[in-house]
Amino acid sequence: MKIKVKHCKLADAEHKEEPRIFAHVFHHKDVICVCKAFDKLPIENKTGILWHELGHLLGNKIYLYGPDDEEIMADMRAQAMGIRIWYDKDKIQWACEDIYHVAYQYNNNKTIVLKEKRKQKYGI
Ligand SMILES: [Zn+2]
Ligand SMILES: [Zn+2]
């Protein structure tokens, strides 16, 4: 599963309207659209946001029983992949890459490559 991360003017507009919104999906196929402000966020917020959005994209791949609330289900799908998404005081997604060894590379091509492998450094 290869997902690209791209800047999108609609994401900039949404962020301006609602400051805690930094990204969306289902605008372009296999793309997570992010606003410009996304780049300035700490890596933990980027991690949480990207995994939350991936949780939306995994809707047709991971079937879970849960509430009729797509925002909760997105986080639950990420959790099913071993990623716990938290929310910081600004209600922005947050995920601890060091603890959960989030399986993505945010490389220069802005392509996220999902990897199955997780490290066990913390024994969690
Ligand atoms: Zn977009
Ligand atoms: Zn969402």
C-alpha cells in the first residue's frame, strides 16, 4: 500500500476554517492531502495525523466492529495495525513514533511506505 502525501489548497482552506484540521483523504486516489501548516508540526503530530488519515483509507481493507462514527473508526483501524493515536491539548492527533515504531517513511518524495515490521525496543 503506497500512499502519497501532497499539499492541497483545499486542505489550506479547511485549516484556515478549522485550525485543528491539517489533512484529508478521498480527494485524490491514494493521496493524503495536507495543508502547508502540516510541515511545521512536531513529528508526533504528523505521525498521528497521517495514521488517522490512513485509518480512513484502510476502511475497505480492515473490517472492525465499532461505533457508527468514521472518526473513531479511523483511529480504531490504526490501532488494529498497532498504532495508538492520542489527542493533544489542541485535539490534534498525536502518536509516539518511538514507542510504537510507526511503520512509515516520510521520505523526500513524500511517499508513505507501510511496513509490517515493528521494533520491540520498549517491549510494548
Ligand atoms: Zn485535497
Ligand atoms: Zn478523520
